[in-house]
Amino acid sequence: MQFFGRLVESLNTVTNLFANPYRVREVPLSEYVSRSRVVEDGRIMLYRTAQSWDCLLINPKTPQNAFRLFQVSSEVEAKTMFVQFATKIRPFYEISPDSLKVDTVQQLTDCLRSHPNWSLAHVAVEMSMKESFRHNHIMCCINDTESEEGMTPLHLACKKDDIDCIRELVDGCGVRLDIADKNGETVFHYAARQSNCQMIELFSKHCSVGVNHLSNSGETALHIACRLGKTDVAKSLLHCQASCNIVGSNGYPIHTAMKFVQAGCAEAILEADPSQISTEDAHYGGTPLHWAKKPDMIRLLINHGCALNYLSKTGETPLHIMVKRGRFECAMVLLVHGADTNAKGESGNTPLHLAMKLDNLDLIKALIVFGSDVKLPNDFGETPGLIAARHSKGFEDILGIATVIGSLSKGLDAADGDGYGHRRFDRLLCLDGGGIRGLVLIQLLIAIEQVAGQPVRELFDWISGTSTGGILALAIVHGKSMQYLRCLYFQMKDEVFKGSRPFSSVPLEEFLKKEFGENTKMTDVTKPKVMVTGTLADRHPGELHLFRNYNPPEPLHDPPYMRTAEFQAVTQPKDQLVWRAARCSGAAPTYFRPMGRFLDGGLLANNPTLDALTEIHEYNQNLRRKGRENQVKKLGIVVSLGTGKPPQVPVTSVDVFRPSNPWELAKTVFGARELGKMVVDCCTDADGRAVDRARAWCEMVDIPYFRLNSQLKMDVMLDEIDDAILINMLWDTQIYIHQERERIQQLVQLLLSA
């Protein structure tokens, strides 16, 4: 029996050796009474058995048991590992005997074998045994660096995101925060990669140069946070006195935030140090705006007051960079905020020179639409037009547009006019409705201004408008320039047309309040006279209402309808707010909610010309009845501007009938949809017979009538927000202006001589 017992024991030993000789087991110490104890160090002992060398750690809680740390067959291996275990395990069982269990001891021995060069402090961090930091043997190596990566125990704790160990090391052990690993990174660099701001808050209690240490890869901790987009970490670092003025491999931290499109980090830096908005990178001399890659990042910098036309050391404005990189959306943001399209950069090239060389038609169109000069030469005498002839497929159209822009910008002699207020005849401007297509109106008005050499406000005595045309009419009366309004419309669309229809009215109302003033009354500005259409929708049928900056003429006739109810009286112009009038005129059904009892004026007068003519006639008749004939002025010219004509498309069916089968049901639904669209379009059509009637009316009373409305190549939605589509719409308008340039010059000549 004794033989069989020894045999079983031998078999178990051999099995353990082949399985995992370093698997920790709790064994009774009595099994080793008859074994040979080779060496002893504290509670760790090495025994020699017939088949193996066994290392035991006597359990501090139950001395009759032991943890067998390993069971190996090699004497050399056994003695080597014994020395390592005896040296490094002692502090852990001395300082925390109650915490030693089989799993803990297993992790400890695995750690010692995997990282033989680690100090006791590193092992303590890896094991998360923060109470062991108080042991003298561990305390003396608290700032040691391990040989592989050069990490200190605190580096390791940061890498593990072990906040308890970090707190113990920083508050209780006095670790250094300025030691760098082999990559030149301090604990601040490690903390910057985590999302736990508590680390940096703990570090901030102790002033250290480590927060601004530049790593071997050219990054401070703040650079890393900006690269990884860790906004809260960046804020904590800035609170911890991290500097924004250290140049790294990606420029200053603000440049890094821009390069990696991290808006939160850029915002945090600008809040901490506003001067960073104009910081030049060391290599190119570019500001953060030069480094921006996305439209939102550019808007962020613009909101903080960046210089749009700053010239870098390489002779490039931000617009040059966006054009060179083909970033159309970024270039559009710069353009609509007033970037100089004719700024000369390296070799005297403007952004248009660069766009022509790249043959980027979208950018070429955008730059020309926003006023880039096709005839401006660079240092080599090359104009963008010459480059277009070499590189661009559509250079003929480009040169054609360039020609008209050049000719229009020369204008006529402003002295041809005799000054505002001393005209023989009144001049009327009528602006159609059309949502974002109001940009077409602006582009046409810019062309008229270029020829006349005078602002629109001084060219007309009466201005009427519907919806977007009404907003523009009010803006013109209040002295806003056309270039400003063009930029404003591009900015407005992104704020107003958010989400799905119907859009929230709040952004539109806030926009109108900001532009016109929250308390500005209609009668605060009286010249030129303005009338903006709205639809009174608190009655059926609805009635047209005109918001005026003058007292309305007394009605010449009885009300057109017999009333079955009393309606609230409409307020007088002196009590009407400008922003509310604009909002009422633009309350397009399905796009925005009604403004009180008002809906969009386009429901009844999307082309307000006839209504404006009727109003002027009634106004003059009223003056005559009051004996003020000397104040009556005859109309000398009528100018009507449209928001672009979409191309006509075929309609397959508008038939609506009671279906008798599923196929007919589909035809009925399709027909109803097409019929509904046709009814709406016909009711709000600003062209066709509406123009014919206005032209006929003017011809009958011998008044020159000019209708300008560009033909669009595609139907542009009233709430379109795609910049490329809108630029193409304006490009179509520029082509139309080129085609109608002689008529525009004739129109302006009459305006100036009226």
C-alpha cells in the first residue's frame, strides 16, 4: 500500500510538471515534514522532493497551510525563481497578510515572472495593492523606471486608469510628476489618453513642469488631448497650467485641434486664451483658420473673431488653402463671411487662379459669383481667364461671365442722376417670393447696383416684396448692402432650415429680430416707401394685407365681401414691428407656422407688382382728394424681379377618380399628388400671366416695365441648403445677367434719368 501511495504521489507530481508548474495551490504544510528543506527566507521555503523542487509561502493567516508557488524539475530554475520570489513577495505578505488568497498569490507570481525587471512599486500598482505602498522596500523604489518602456509606477497606474493607486501615490508617497518614459512622455501624457479627469485634478495639487513636457514625438499632454478630442481632459490640463504656447509636431495645441477636427478642444483653448485665435504655426506661419478642415471648425473660429484674410508665411490666406485642398464647403463658409476673393498670395495668385489650375468648377463658380476678378493678373501676368483657357473645360462660359462682370462693375456715371428726392418720376421695385431663391433677387440687384454705381435704396422710391422678397425689401429700406445680404442668406439657411418641415419658427424670428431690431417700428424709416404683402387668414376668403412704412390710403370702394362676423382691426404702421412684418410675409404654409393670423403673402400675391401698382394709384388718388395734388408723382419705371424660373417638366396625369382596382388606386393617388402640386404652383406662380398682366397695365399707362427673372437649369426648393446647388443657381443667374446686360444698362439709364 505504501508503494501505491508513493506511486500516486509521483504521478500527481509528474502531471503538475507537465500541466503548469507555476500554478499556485494551497497545500497542508504537513505534507513536507519528511521533505528536505533546501533554503528558507522569511515565510518562503524551497523543498526538494524525489521528482521536483517545490517553493512554498507559508500562509500568514493559517500557518499550518502554505501556498505552493511552483513545482519544477530544474534545480537551476527553482533556485533562480526562489531568489526572485523571496526578495519581492516579502513586502506584500508583511504589509497585507489578510489579503493573500490563492488567486492573489497566483496573480502576484505571474506578474513577477512576466516582468522580472519591474520594481516592487510597479508590481504593487499592477496588483492594485495600494496599501503596500507604505512598506519601506516599496517606498524606496516609488520613482524607479522599468527597463522596457521606462515607465514609473505612476505611469503604470495612469495606463491602467487606476485612480485609487494614483491617489495613494500622489497624496501619500510624494511621487515625481516630471519623469519621462523612453518615449519622453510624463504621467500627464498618459493621463491625457484617458477619459478620467480625476487623474489630472490629482496632479494639479502639485506644481510640475511635467505638464508641459514635450515628448519625443513632439507632443505635450495638451497636444494629445486635442488630437484625441478629449475636451474635458483638455479643460483639466488648462486648469492645471498647461501651456497653449508650446510648439509641437502639429503646431500649437490649437493647430492640433483644428487638424484633427476637435471643436470642443479648440473651444476650450480659446476660452482659456483668446489670443490663440491668431497664433501662427512655426513652419508655415498659418493661423488656426488655415488649419481648419471642416465648415463647423471655421464657423467656430469666425465666432471668436479670427482674421479671415490673414496671409501666412507661404503667402496664402485661408481661402487660398481651402481652394488648393478642394474644400468647397469650407471655402463657402469663408466666402459668406466676407473673405476677400481677390486677395493675392504666393506669386500674386488669387484663389481664383488656383481654382482655375485645378479646374474645380464648383469653386470657380462660387468665387466668381462672390466677386472674384477674372482679369486680375498674377506676378507672371497670367489672369484667371487665361488659365481657364488652358485648363478649364467650361472656360467659354467662365470668360463670358467674366466679361459681363467686368463691364457691369464699371457702371454708369453716378452724376447722371439728380439725387434722391428730386426726381420727376417715382420708381417702383417689386420683389417676388421664393424662399432661399431670394439669392437670385440679390444677385440681380447687385448687377443693377454695379451698373448704376449707387445702392438700390437710392434708386427707387417705392419697394414692394412678398415673403423672401418682403424680407429683402425691408432690409434694403434699412440700408443693408446687397453683398451683406447675400452672405446673410447663406448663413441664415443653415440656422433656419433645420430638421423637417414645418421648421421651428424660433430661429427665423431670432434672425429677424437680430437684423431689424426687436423694437424697430415700420415708420422708423420712411424713405423709400415700402409695402410688404401678407395674407389675413382669420377669415374666409383670406384677404391681402400690406405692411407699410406710411399711412395707408383711405379705401376708395366698399369692402369686397359681406361680413358675417366682426374681425379684429389691423394695427397701424406706427405700431407695427419690422421683424413681425417680415415674419408674417414669410409664413409659408408647411414651411413655417402662421404668425398669429397671418400667412405668407405669396398665397395671394407671390408677384406683388399689380398689387403695388394698385396701392400707388390709390395712394395718389387719396392725395388728390385731400387737395395735395402737388405731392403726386407719376410712376416713371417699374422693375419686377423674380426668384428664378424652374424648367418645365411633363406631367403624366392629373386625373382624380374613384378607383375600381389597386392599379387605378395607384393612378388616382399619383394624379391627386400631381394635381395638388399644380394647383399650388398655379396659385403662387409669379411668372406667366401675372407678368403679362403687369406688363399690359404698364404699357396702357405708358410706364416702362422691366421684368428680370433668370431661367434655372433645375428646380431649386424653397428650403434648399446645399451650397453647390445654390451656387449653380446663382451661376445660372450670372449667365442670365450676361445675356441681358444691354437691357440692364437700359433699365439703369432710365432709373438714373427718371
